[in-house]
Amino acid sequence: MRIVIIEDERDLGVLMRNFLVRQLNIKSPDASIKVAVTLAEGFQCISELKPDWIFIDNNLPDGKGIDEIQRIKIAETSKGTKIVMMSAMTNLREEAFKRGADYFLDKPISFVEVKNIFTNSNIRH
């Protein structure tokens, strides 16, 4: 499983990465999970990794994550990729789904909710 986390709060991105490595029993995390702090860095990671999952924050230094959901969805490198929008602005939930997000995580992030996303999507770990 390959995952890209686009989150400008680097500590939160690393916490999520470490949680997912343990939760999903990922054997080679350096090759499987990338953390990016900007959209530009995130798109580079997406094109290199061709992830199965993308966790994307809304407020990023170089733009809004919600504005990039459709661009990610139609990119050749992310066909079939699940997108998880993350934001403290719960009023973005409906818009995120309209634009193609598969899941929405309220901030502050609950790792129970992160675990539930994978449990409910029938991921084997």
C-alpha cells in the first residue's frame, strides 16, 4: 500500500505516517508513505509514488487542498486513488465530497477515525 500525506504541520504528518505504518503493518515505510508540506511537494510525491491513498489538508502554504481534489482524481498517476480531505472547517465536508473526496477527517485528527477509514474500506492489514 502506498500513501501520500499532504499536511503543512510536519509533526502531524509524521504522527499520521507512524500511525499508519503500525496500523497497516507496512514493512518498508520509506518507500510506501511520503509526507509533503506543500501542494507542489505533494504532487511530486503523487507522481513518484502513484499512491493508493492521499490524505490532504485544506489550508496549505501554496493553496487549498479542496481546490485540488478534482485535479488529483483525473491525474493518470492517481486512477483509483482514495482521497481523504482533512480540515478543521467542517463546513467544507459537503463541498469536499462534491469535488470527489472519498472521506473527510475533522481536525484535530482522531486516529480512531483514521483507523475506521481503513477498517470500513475493507483494507487487509
